[in-house]
Amino acid sequence: MASEKREGGAFSSDASTAGVGAEDASRPRAPRAPGEDSERGDAPGSRISAAFGKGRPALITYVMAGYPDRATSLEALRAAARGGADVIELGVPYGDPLADGPVIAEAAAVARAGEGGFGLIHAIQVAEAFIRDPGVDHAPPVVVMTYMNPVMRLGLKGTAERMRAAGVVGVIIPDMPPEAASPWRQVSAGIDTVFLTAPTSTDDRLAIVAAASTAFIYCVSAIGTTGERESLAAGLADQVARVRRHTALPVAVGFGVSNPAHAAQVAAIADGVIVGSAIVKRQADPRQVETFVRELAAAVRG
């Protein structure tokens, strides 16, 4: 698969993150009614929106499709669901990831090195298998995280059609800027599109991202790539507050959320907690995934 070139570091922007006080980020917000939409295009009845409408922060767990093999990744999805994930972010193995740190990049390399390779079509197939048989009463909504190169190779319309048929309800494409998203949005009715903000995003940039996003805003907590960190970024509460000034959508925080203590800290200031590398590190043993996700869920829900 051809790789797509990129410029600059992951998720760095052009301004400081000076913002409002931390107490503004942590104050309670009125829950969004199921199906409530906004001028930003949140789809009526969005299952992702409903996951944020439970009166508490949502736990979003990342699983890498195809790692260490297809069957184990499917069991890891079921383990995350049993553990209490509210939303599942399903990563697509890719050879030139903009946002992924070493744990996820290595998992992607292992998945892609398997017989026949493993890419976007295969990941959508795994999503479909999970949604049909999630191992719990109801599958959490599945958001596919991929990059533009695989989407363009499959075709925008073809990608959207396959996702809808599989039951995928959302997509995150880190290297698709909002300004270039119109062609995708024209063919992706029924699929929420989530855009990302960075610690260095300007107010103008936050407004653009907020206007383009549906379901929730992905607030990247630190400049750089995904990966476990010893502590959360300083000023994260202010960062979340700045994003909230531009949107009525839920704000979920990811990058560097590494353990239940981190998850509890993020849950105190944001509408959603995203955990990735710390789960993928355990993904070869779905039993560990279930135990860890259960611990995260307990921390998020207090």
C-alpha cells in the first residue's frame, strides 16, 4: 500500500493554549437529549451521541483491528464491550500513521505483516462481525479510525457504503482537515465524522473544527503521537474549556491516558475519556483487556 506523505509533527498548530480557568472545564453540563442535533450537523438519533447522554462521561476504548490476528482482535473488541466501553474506536492498520505512537504503530505492523495483509476492508469486516455478535446484549457504537490513503484507495463512496453496511456509525481520519472534508461528507450520510483539536489550536481553528464535527470533538491532550505517559499534560482543563467555548458537542480527551487514575482525572473535566495504547499493549490477551477496561470504566464512572 502506498504511503501518504505528511508535513510537520503530529497535532501541532500555530498558537498558544491560553484559556479560561479549570473550574469552567469541570462544571456540570446539561445532558444532550437523545437525537438532539445542532447546527454542526450531529445526526438525529446518533448512537454515539446517545453514548454521551448517560449523565456521566463516556469511556472510549481503542482496539487495533487484526492485531495480533483477526480472531484475537475480534475477541478483544468483545472483551472491551464486556468491560464497559461506551464507544469503541477501531483502528485500521496503516504503514505511515500520522498520529500513532510506537505501541499502536507496532501493532499495525504486525497486523499488516500477516498472510494477505490487513487493511481498511478487513477492519470493516471485523467491525461487522463484532456488531453482529458483540458478546453483550448490545454492541457499543463503533468508530473506525483510519487515514485518507486507504479511504481514497477504496473510494470515498465505497468506504462509506461498506461502513454503513457493517453498522459502523462514526469515523476519525486525522489527516483529513475539515476544509477538505466536503467530498467525504457528501457520501457519508449516517456516519458521524469526528475531527481533532490540538493543544496549540487557535480559537479560529477550534471554531472550524467545531463547525465540521459531529457526535463529539476529539481533544488531543498533548503535542505528538499517541502513547502512554507518566502524567497528563499541564493545562488540560484549560484546554478542554477552550474547546467547549466553541461547541455544544461533547468533548472527549485522548493521547496519554494510560491508567485508571488518569481516566478519573480526565473524567472530572471532560465528557469522554479515550484510552488507546494502554489497551493495545494488552490486546494479545483479551482477558487482560476486559480486566483493564473494567478498571477504567469504574474510574470514569466514579
